[in-house]
Amino acid sequence: MHEGSCHCGAVRYAVEGTPEKAIECNCSHCQRKGLLLWFVPRDALAIREGGESLAEYTFNKRVIRHQFCPTCGVQPFSFGQDKSGAEMAAINVRCLEGVDLDAIERVPVNGKDF
């Protein structure tokens, strides 16, 4: 179990699993924010605090619901579905506490062409 939060701490969450790989997408959104995304089943994510205050952003095909703290602007996770329709969460591993980012394999994704 990993704990995470936005920068100001208003949004706190826990996620089950160990991030071994993270997507590094070059789309206009992910690149500008520097997101490193670890995809997990939606039920692996438990929002502990601040879920009711999250703001949401969608763009392009509007299939990923990017969640961010309206106070500090940090995006700790997003919601969407995999190809089979299963609910997923994309965890921004940069928001997890105690995770060695250098130990996580980065998988480049060419999101510019989506």
C-alpha cells in the first residue's frame, strides 16, 4: 500500500500495489505537467481526504478524467477505462510518498498521435 497526496495535502489517498513501470506520455497535457502514470484497477485506489473538492479536466477525446486539487493544482490521479471497459485509475507516481522514481521503468507513449 502506498500513500499519496497533492502538494498542499488537501487530497490524500492510498493505492494498492507496487509501481514497477510508469507511462511517460508526450501528449500536450502530460508533457507540460511531467506526469508519470501507473495504471491500476479503480478499486485499488482509496481516496482518504478531499475527494469531494477535486476538480476535473478532460480534453481531446474526453475519455480520461484528470482529477486535480483546486487549491494547489496538483494532479494526483485520473480516472478512465481500459480497452475492455474496466474502470481504471492512472496514478501520478510523482505524488506517492517514499517511492524511488529512479527505480521505476519509464515506458514512453506517443500520445501526440492519439
